[in-house]
Amino acid sequence: MIPTLIRAYEASAAIGPYKIAKFSDAAASTKIGPAAANTDPVLGVTGQFGGAAGDMVDITQSGIGQVTRGGTVTAGAELTADANGNAIAAVPTAGVFMSVVGKAQAPGVAGDVIEILVGPRAFYRGAGSPNSKRFPWPPAARSSSMPRLPPWRSASKMAPRCGLPTRSCRACRSRPKSSSTRSIRSARPSTRPTPASVARAR
């Protein structure tokens, strides 16, 4: 069973049944009215009874409610409000916050009253981010001028950093060998004592 939250609010203007409701003056009161844009601060949907200005109107704020469709939508689509307070598919616009009232539970066309899983929230698609140029999507959009790993950072040319002999280091044993790795390894001074060094130490 899906719990449902229904709360009554005073209407600042007439609102019909099965409409998306918004806070009509969010900065000064909790009065509600019919939503008229996809950026309105929506809070839920009305039930089978609407109300006139000054009436207390029940608003479903979570759970399963019903709403009038303002266009063709598919089951599972995110829904927002059109100019008449009806539900339409939410299509995000870059750089714009969009108010989503919930998710359609069945397909429908304009004028249908169909169930909705109410869950008001903001929907946002950024116009760009610090990573949008470095990691574009889809990957095919990557430009040849994008920064890439320099040659000395590639996996086949990374020399061991641990200082241990290759046979003693698990990471070094699993790293592919290359000529640069062997040259760097051979250039590292040996730490093993030699007979000559032992004799000089005495």
C-alpha cells in the first residue's frame, strides 16, 4: 500500500478538480491556485472537488492521485504543468529549473484523467559544467583537441615507483614491460653490497 498525504489549503483563485496546484504567493502565504507554467512552485494535485477563491481545497502531495492530461504522455513519464494546470510531459530545458509534480502511472492523451504518483520536485539540466568539455556525451563528440594522458603516463610506459625489485612487487609484475621500463630499472643504482664495497668499508 502506498501512503497518501492529503492536506487542505485555502485557494486564492478558483481551481478545478484533477488539476496541478501551486503556491500562488509563496513569499507571503500558503494559499494555492492552479499552476500555469512548468516553473511554478507546484505542491500536488487536486482531487475530485476543486474550489472557488477562499475555499479550502484538498491537495494530494504524495502517493497516488489523479490529474487531467494536457497532452499525450506515456506511462512512467515525468509530468509538469501547462498553462491550464493540466499535466504534460516534462522536457528539460538547459539551464532552467522545471517543477515536476510526479510520474505518470498510465499512458494517456489530452483530456484523460489518469493516475499519477505524486512527488513534487525540481528538475534541472545544467547548461554546462566544468566537466562538460572534458567529458562530453556521447563519447563520439570528443574533439581531437581534448586533453589526453601524456605518453609517459600511459600504462605500458609507467616505470615502477616502489623501488622494489620487479619480482618482489605484485604491481610491478602485473605491469606490462616496455623498453622504457627496462631502461629506467637498469639505471637505478643497485642497493646490494658488493665484495669491493665491503672491503672498502673494512
